[in-house]
Amino acid sequence: MGRARWLQFVGLAVVFTAAATIVATNVANVGGTSAQAGAGGQLEERKLPMRFNWVACEPNCRGWISAVGIVTADTPKDFDEFARGRQLAGSTVVLDSSGGSVNDAITMGRRWRKLGMRTTVGSTIEVATASGMQTTIAPQAYCESMCVFLLLSGNVRYVPEGAHVRVHQIWMGDRADDARAASYTAQDMMIVERDIGRLAKFTFDMGGTGDLLSLSLNVPPWENLHELSRSELQLTNLLTTEAIAELLPPLDQAPAAVAVAGLKAKAVQDRVANEAPVASDIALPVAKPTKTAEVSLPTGGQGGAAQPQR
């Protein structure tokens, strides 16, 4: 397709096969064999386009949305279909994702903020208890690259100890496998600059700080992702509470009213082909639909190279 091929910016995923053993072992300590099997399933799902599931946890809490996988051009539409007929205002989204499309993640984040969603990182698993199988959230999960900005879109944000939140630069998906050897045109650089601007505006609209952009944009795609420390989670304003109860209150507590003071959610031009463009306060060039990239191995670990497939 040459230069006319569709361009996509994706959040690269660091892959490390040892992660499967590490996560399975940690989760097994929570709930035994069943939990270990669930962890393996989560690692497989993380390689696929993002899927949404409603998880009921009565009588302990009012449930949550499990969001597992990479963000693609279809993800905003898939979320709309999932949300149809459900009262999701003020609900909690539990993320386990290696990133994905920049502009589609921004679109998703603005929708979640408008709904007053709460966000956290974790894996939904079933554990064996004395009273039977129960659904719970294991903290051993990954939120990488553009997933971090989805986490930022939550009205309330909680990152448990044991979760991994990692950042790096955005890049062109069709050249991310060997970014240093690839060639780039002036048009390519214009698109990079434009989407960094979109990401910066989104970050500040969501209440994030410039430190999040600085930490992300300092890590090129050929280096390991930078894992944010607890102090960096606070510095970037990704962490707004240390109490999981603020995200998953008991059923006898009514959901908090959706109110985002001082924020008018304005989605940038959506790249989903069947949706009408949403007006923005900045006139931006119309982008072509993105092309989905998939991760070939589970995410996690401390090293490895990104393996997007085209």
C-alpha cells in the first residue's frame, strides 16, 4: 500500500514470557488452582482486542466492568454496544491492557469521563472460599502505554500494590517493530506532532500533570517501558485514592452522582468509520481509520521487544 497505507499510533506492549509464571503464581496464592487458571486466561485475552464484561459481585458490592485487551478502532463502538440498556454512570472499570490506538483510546477516555466512571487496574478472577466460588479482583495486572491514559480518565482512580502501570512514547504502528531502522517523511512527523498535541490536551482535560507526558515521551519504543513508582503515580495524578472502597462501595450505598466540575468533555475526531465526528474546540485534520495491531505474546516482565502484527 506504500505511503497511502493507513497509519496507526499504538501503545506498544513489552512482552516477556516469564510473566505468565509470575502472575499465575501470585494469583494462585489468592485462590488456588481455579485462580491460577483464571490468570492464564487473562494473559491470553490481553493479546486480543478489548472486551467488556459486567461482573456482578452481590452481595458484597454492586459490580464492575472488566476491560481486558488492546484498544482498536472498533473499541469505542464495542463499548457503546456494551453500554446499551445499562446504567453505567459512576461505575468502576477494571483495566488489564497493553495499550492500543492513541486516538481511539482518547475517544474512549472522554466517554468514560462524561459518564463519571471510576478506574483501577486488576484481573477479574474466581476464587474458592468456604462459602463457595466468589468473584474478586487480583492486583497482578498490567496497564501499559495508552491504557495509562484510560486509567487517567476515571473520576476516581485507584492503583493497587502489585499492579504494573507502564509508559512510553507513541509511535506509528506500521513501523513500531523496528522504529530506528524505519524511514519517515515530513507528513509522518506532522502526524506524530499532531497526535502528541491531542494527547497533551486530553491529559490536562482529565486532570493529569505534565509529569505524565514527560515520563512517557522520554521513553522511545526500542527501550523497555518505564514502570511508574508509587510516588510517580501521585506526581502524575494517576492515583487519587488509596481506598478501594471508593471504587467498589457496598450495594446499600447509592452510586455517586456524575459531576465533573469545570470540565466540558470534547471528544476529538473519532476514527471509527460508522460514527459521526464529534466537534472539538480545535480544528484538526481528518484522520483515516486506524488499522488494528495485536500483541503476539503476553505482556509483563522487565524487558523484551514489542511485537505488533500487521
